[in-house]
Amino acid sequence: MSKLFTYIVILKFIGQRKILFVYKKLKIMDYIDFLEDLLLLKMIACRQRSGNQEIFKTRKNHGFYSSGVNVLIKKNPGLFMKSTRFTHEQFKVLLNLVEPWLRKYSRRNPIEPEQRLYITLHFLAHGNALRLLSMKFRIGLETARSIILETCDALWRALASHYLNPPSNAKWKQISEDFWNVTKLPHCLGAIDGKHVQINCPPNSRSQNFNYKQFNSITQILLAACDSNYRFTFVDVSAYGSKNDGGMFRNSQFGKGILDKSMDVPAATNLPNSDIVFPYYFIADAAFPLEENIMKPYETDIDVNKAVFNKTLCKARKQIEIAFGILTSRWRVLSASISFSPENAKKVILATIVLHNFLRFGKVNSTAAEETNNYNMTSVNRHDLLTANTSSQSALNLRNKLCEYFNSSLV
């Protein structure tokens, strides 16, 4: 608090009305560039267009990328990683993958791909206001916006085909084996869940993007499935905020693939240590439908055996909660309202997903805080249901059969 008081005194000449603005901004800033960002707030407060243009002309020599990033790389790589969530070696690997999409050709000196990537990763990691980002890197406000959106699109195009590709039959079997080793849940292909993502209300959208939690979101639910290593295997962010997870799930490509059995999943085989033939399935919470390929907990008439079943499913379903926790801890742009249109916010969200998988495939370990902190991406619940789920008798019978298996001596 003493640091905060000192810097506010330094900037007091900005005016009393700006002090509160400075204080609010400080609450979301990291200590990497604490004083520099405060000085840039002074520039923003002046709002002199001609002065800003002069500032932008000094980008090559005095912008944060040219004056600060090289220092971080050479003298404090830990702060570089905190700034971008990547080590410098990982950054170079990522740059090599996306550079063809980021290279610009112009009579004027274009901003280099490595700076474009750094600006975008810094924005995704910290969620700073675009105006502050603009002044920090000494680029125009619209230039900063276009750099972020173009780079997010490039990240998706470069990484999605490899790091978010629908698993093959053999890969599904490997995911199932990993789930068995980690959670002792047989034939599980992944855990499914949905999370709310906030955005600023688009103009003239009325209640289209407004949900029961009283905020506006690009989609009421970021629908996703993950494996036992917290890597996402499917994501969907295509629906409006007022839609529920049941409707979104049934209309998504992922949901349709499960419900019409068109996905390349393994055929039913015996459960481990038994002669019980059982299909492969995903696990979900009570907000999702019970299907032959989707198992969810019992909700009524719960006896001891059903309690064991629910506990086993809950333990395995925790994988998706941890995956979302890691995602929002690393990419804090998701922890506050995203100041883009729904289409552009979708690009930002998808970029964080593929970056998450890129790091998970790179064996980057998460911290305990990342695995438990979900920030503002609140879970969906039963209020999101549009209509009551009616389960088929075959799905009910399969769940009972799996319940009996969990309570037998075979597990």
C-alpha cells in the first residue's frame, strides 16, 4: 500500500479525477512494469493527440518491447515467463510456427512478428486495457487491437490442427487408459463441462447475450472436454449468452458427434477384470443429458452404492474443473469482461485454448494455485437447462450396470 501511495503522489499533478482511475488500474497490474505503466497513465491523461504521435515515433528506441524485453530475456528470464507465460525458448518455438501469418510487408517499417506475438501474449496473460497497452508499446490504439486479433487468428490457424485435432480411434483408447490409471474410471473418454465467459455488451444486442447470472457473454457457456492431463480435446464457443448448456451441447458439433454416434470412438469392450461389455463414454455433471455415451451422477433416491458411483464420477470429473482453472490462471484476459465484439472475443478465447494445449503438450507443469483457481469463469448449473432431460431406458440401464461394477470386487 505504501508503494501505491508513493506513486499516486508522484502522479498527483494529473488531477484528482484521474487518481481513482490510476488506483483502479493498479489493482489489475503486475509488478513487472508497475512504475512504467503509471507514467504511461500520465500520458493517457494528457490526451494530446500530437503528443501521442510523437510518442509513437519513438517506439523503436523507447517502446517497452525494444527497451525492456531484451533486458528481461538476458537478466531476468523468470519475469519474461511471467509476462508471456512462455520461456524464451518456448516463445521462439511458437514464433517459428506462427511467423508466416504475422510477417507484414509495407513501405513503412512494419512491426516485426516477434513483437506482435509478444504484445498478444502479454495481453492474453494479463488482460490489460488496450489503451494502456497502446501507450506501453507506443503503438496506435487500433494498431494494438488489430495486432491482437490478427495474432489470435494466426495462433488458431497454426496450432489447432495439431494441438486441438479430434482424436483418432487409437488416441481415444490411449485417453481412456490414462483416465483409468489416474482415476480408476474405465472406458472414460474425457470430462465435459461448460463455463461462462464475460464480454462487454455488443451494441444493439438487447437481451441476446444476457444470461441468468446477470452479465453479458459471448456464449453463456464455453463448452469443452478434456483428457486426464488437462488437455482440451473439444471446445465450442458458438452460441449466444441467453442459450443454455443443454441446447448448446445438442447443437454443437461435439454434442452431435456423441449423440448420433458419428465420432470415431472405440467399440464397446469388456470392462477391466470382468466380462461386462460396456461402451466408451464421457462424464458430465447433472446439467447434461444422460446418454449411452454420457454418464452423469444420480440425483434422486441415492443409496450407498449410488453414493460410491457419484463419488467416483466426481473425482474423475474434477479433471475438467482443473483444466479450466489452469486456463484462467494463465490467461487472465478470461477473468474479466472482454472488450471485443462476440466474433472477436471468440478469437481471443480460442487462442487461449490452443496456447493452453501447446503448453500442456510441452509438459509445462501447473502450479497448485493454477489448478484450484477458476477466477470469474463460473460453472454452469441446472438453472441453465432449457427443458427437462429425458433419459432412455438403455442409458439408465448402462448407468446401473456401471454402478454395480464400481461396488463389486472387480475394481
